Amino acid sequence: MADTRPMITALIAAALCSTAATAEPAPIQASTAATGIDRDALKKQAVADVEAHARLIQQMVDSLFSFAEPGFQEFQTMDYLTGILKKEGFTITRGVAGIPTAWTATWGTGGPLVALGSDVDGLLGLSQYPGSPTLKPMIAGAPGHGEGHNSGMPMMIAAAIAAKDVMVKNRIPGRLMLWPGVAEELLATKAWYVREGLFKGVDMSIFAHVSSDFSTGWGNSGNNALVSAEYTFHGKTAHAAGMPWEGRSALDGVEVMDVAWNMRREHLPVTQRSHYVITNGGGQPNIVPDLASVWYYFRDLDFGSVRDLYTTGNEIADAAAKATGTTVEHKLLGYAAPNYGNKPLAEAAYANISAVGMPSWSADDQAFARTVQQTNKRTVKPLPTTVAELSTPANRERSLGGGSDDIGDIMWTVPTITVRYPSNIPSMIGHNVLSAIAMATPIAHKGAVAGAKAVSMTVLDIMTTPQLVTDAKAFQQTVQFKDQKYDPVVTANDPPAIHLNTEIMERMRPAMKKFYYDPAKYPTYLDQLGIKYPALAAPVPTSD
């Protein structure tokens, strides 16, 4: 057999040189891909590559935590992550789907096209010092990562780099596309990604979401379909005491709609969930408000049911306007399809999750988790040491309503799964500052490393196993699509709601910039903040 070492050495050298390039690497011809390839050996290479990038993972996780940007305002996050990917030889496209902070990063030639994504946005008002068991905002009223979205794309980027490096070294054809879940907390982008064709030609898709467990699943996950809509009522101003008969109160329109909706709830399916906030109630009491608005989330189990809820909401809004002598306009702000994971892909990923196993938690990690739980009166559960079981329709509790995730729109477009990786503490509350406490600590870093290993291994399975791609597509067509097809309410006339969160970030960003992590000066973000780990109910610094 001819000595191939000079060729491999040249390929590795080319890959290293590509870190300073913006173009994609030279094409890898499918005819050169090895047959009977040793996947276990490839996966060992990927695991070693992820471990070699553990410091980069920590820097990315900590940096995104410090940026803490809410939906549609992830500009610093975009610049930072795309800069890393550009150095790794990925081709960057910004502003996709008409969304300024959305982007794709592509690499490779031939073979299957695999999409890798995770959410990046923070939540309003959830600023929190990391590593502190006690609750203390870094900046009062500022956004924070109370859902842990600072860890997902760092994990996916490390997985992509590892898979790319192994593919180059072993001359394996295939393509990668990374993309961020912008404004997931608003459920406001992935349906627009699909509408604009971002996933056209994609063969398989792996998504990731933070958890305290490590697993994946297939079938209907229980995440509901959702419609997000704002109703803006228009009236006529007048002196509220002197000449109220000359006015028409837009706020009356909002209140009549809310009262009518709450009466209608009794007669809606038990699976529905709906909630609202009044986003504009007028200026001051002595002026009849000529403008008022209310923002609704409508949720239910499937496409048809959530469409019916939305129709009912529109009818009630129109009736409220007629009853109050006002007019109303409807505006779609977001949408999420019900979630449905792909069985063949989930089973392949779960085998890799099981092979990787849980991180090796230190005594400090367990002590910190316990302190956070006890300090905040949460159920005390240790950090898990075994992976969770594969989630299937047979072992999953029946859902009677719950949360939503717009990854569902991609799940109904290409075979997709969600990998849940262990970067947070058990017993925390979602959309709460408690869920931010661990997200820039060794717990978050170790969980992201474990997730990156499993995802990179699964990418290599896809690239080297044509039957897996065939089976996944067949499952989607014959099982997933048997009773439902993708049927979003988003139309060509609905623009993405990129105006959201603009005003608050214009006010907050100058103060938030003072807290950006500088990895050139500090080993970790906790070091920069002067927080000892594990902080066992120790005081934290005061913000300026």
C-alpha cells in the first residue's frame, strides 16, 4: 500500500492555514472517501479535537453570557461567533431572511449537507451574577441568560470544528451549515428562515438546547404550536372629564378584547394555553387614549388547533373594536410549529450520547449545585452522573399544553432532532434568574464539551452512513407526515419583527458593555468578576 502520510500531512497543514482564510477549503472528491471506514477511530479523533478546543468552548460560553443580548439585538454575539468561524475557514453570510442578526456559516463540498444550530438570545430583566447562589443582578433591569442560550452555539461551533477537522484529515466529503436561533424567546425567526429557503437542500439537522440532563428523543416532544400576535386599537383623543363623549378609547378596545378572551377560555380545548400583556395602555388618565395595544401568545398541540385559536383571537379583536367604536389592526410577531424529532437520527445521536456519558463532575461542582438549590429553596438533586433515557412516545408523558420552541418549523422541513446537553443545575426554574446562575461556571463549560463530542460524532455518522440519511428521510415522509404536514400561519406578507427590543438595548447596552468578558486578560468570566468558585453563599461584587 502506498504511503499516504505525506498527503494527510499536507491536508492538515492546509486546514491549519485555512484558519486565516475566508474561502472554503479545496474540494474533497467523493471518489476518494474510504470504504469500510472505521467510524470508531473517526469518533475518537473528533472527541480529541473537542477536548483540544475546551478552552475555546469556555471562552465562547462566558463571552455570550457577558453579552446577554435579547432577541433581534444579538449584534455583539453575531460579530464574535462569525469571527471565530471565519478563522476556521467557514463562509459567512449575514442578514439572512431579512434579519440583521441572523447568519449562516458554511463549509465543505459534496456529500450530505448537515445543519447545526442553537439559540443565542437572552431574556429581558434576567441579569444575574454567574456563580452566585444568591440572586443579584449585574445590572438592574438588564437582560440576562436565564435560559442558558449562551452555551448552545459555542457547543455547536466546537462540534463543527471537530467534524471538519476529521473530515479534512480523512478525506470525507460533506458540507456543514451553522445557523443561530435568533429571537427564539420571541418565537420569531425560524418560520421565516424556512419561508426564505435557508434549509433548502439540507439533508439532516441537529439542534441543541441546554438542560441538566443529556439526551435526545423522537416523535412529538410535547412542545406546542404557537402564534404570537399584537393587536393595536385606534381611537380618538378627548378630555377624559370635560368632553369624554368626543373620544373613542383604544384602551377600551384592548380591555374588551381581554375580557372577552378570558370568558371564551372556558369553552376552549384543555390543551390550549394563551396569555397576553398590554404593551401600550395610553399616556395619562385625563386623555382618552387614541392608541393602545395588547400582545397575545396562542398555543395548542397541532397546526390546525393553533390556527383556530388565532382565528378566534382575530374575531374577538374585531368584535371588541366594533363594540368600542375603535378600529384594530392585527400584526403577526412570531410563530412556532409543534416539535417532532426524527427517529433514525435520534437513535444514532443517542448511541453517541451514551458513549460520551455525563461529564465528570467535581466535588466542587456538586457542592455548588447543592448550595444553589438550598439557598433558593429548590428540590435538592445532585448533578446527574448517567445520561437520561432516549425520549420516545412510549415513555413520554402525555402533554396537555406547555411551552413552545420554533425549532419545530425546521423539524417539519428536514429530518431534525434536539440534543439536550447538561450545562445547568437540576431543579431550576425556566425563564428565571435561577437558570442563569450556573451558565458561566465549570458546570456549563463541561456540559458544552460533552454535547460537542456527541454532536460531532453524530455528524460523522451522517457523513459516512448513507443509509442513515435514507432512513431518516423515509421516516419523515412515511411516519411524521402521515397525519400532519407543515402548515404555518406565516405568509409572504408578514415581515420579521426586528423592531422588538431595540429601545431597551439602546438604553441598556452602554452599561452592559462594561461587563463584557475579556478572555485575553482573564482565564474565566468568574475571574474577571472576582467571584470564587464554588461560591457557597459568599457575597458577590456590587455593580457600578
